[in-house]
Amino acid sequence: MRRAVFLDRDGTIIHGVPYLSSPEELVLLPNSARAIRLFKEEGFTVVIATNQSGIARGYFTEQRLHEIHDRLLDLLSQEGATIDAVYYCPHFPEGAVAEYSIECQCRKPKTGMLLRAAREHGINLKSSIMIGDTPGDILAGNAVGCKTVLVKNHEEEIDMPVEADLVVKDIWRAAQILCSRTGQGVRPVL
């Protein structure tokens, strides 16, 4: 079984733009490609797991999301970073597009994306890590038994308490800690 790093997309790998709907709007956060390279060097499978309710809300299509992800993978590749898989949830119960306006099992904090990735890629969730910038990311990771890392790279207060194993300012710092020998068994940094 493989170990993985699950990464949220917006606010973790790229600048958080509400309902990002154009590949041209996509901007990598500093050192995110560097962090992904380090995780890969350490033998992790790297998976993006992202909620994309803009599809259900009618802001953009799945085809447009694929174009955005193609640009993301291209920008990361230009910096020597590779992603093994991208999973997204297009659903939102109160959406405007009927086929996506459902209560699903994939929208974080639900665990569908992580469980699917584990099945499809032979991932041991107990030896894996979920990294994201929202309570939903942490709750999903905790629910499947992953170690969790909360990225606090913005001033917004988190409106609900979450139990993350580690709190950092960006994924580069997470990669430095988690890929060092002293990073084993890290407890929360508040």
C-alpha cells in the first residue's frame, strides 16, 4: 500500500480566487511546486482533492474545470512538480444546475474523494496526510484516519474548531516538517 499526500487546491496550492473560472486567473502560491517535489522525492503519491461547487452553481462547466486543471498541472510541471491524480466534487445541494445540485458523498468534509483515491491508487489512508486551508479539509482527513495539516496562509478566522495534527503558514513549511526525520509524530503548532 502506498502513502499519499492529499492536497486541497484553492488556498493551498494556488491563490484562493472565489469560484476560479478561468485558467488565466490561476496563480501558484510561492513554493507550492517545491513542496510537491519534496513530497514526491520522499515517495508520497500526491493527489489533489478539491470541492468545485462553482459547477453546480452554474459559474463554469466541467470542461472549463478540466482546462483550469490542465493549466495547473502544466505550471507545476514547469517547476518540476508532478501530481498523480486530481479528484473534484462538482456538487452543491443548493446549486443552479440540476444534475449537480445534489447531496453527495464526495464534497468535503465528506470522505468520498479520499476513499475513491485510496481504492484507485492503493493508498493506505492511515499512513497518509491531508493538507488544506479549511475545516472541511481537516474534517475529511480526520474521518479517514489521515494525519492532517491546516494551512493558515490568510487572515480569515476559521469559524469552527478543528483538530489538525499540524498548523503551518504554507505547504512548503508542511513539506519541510513532514519530510524531515524530526517531523515524525508532529503535534499541533498553534
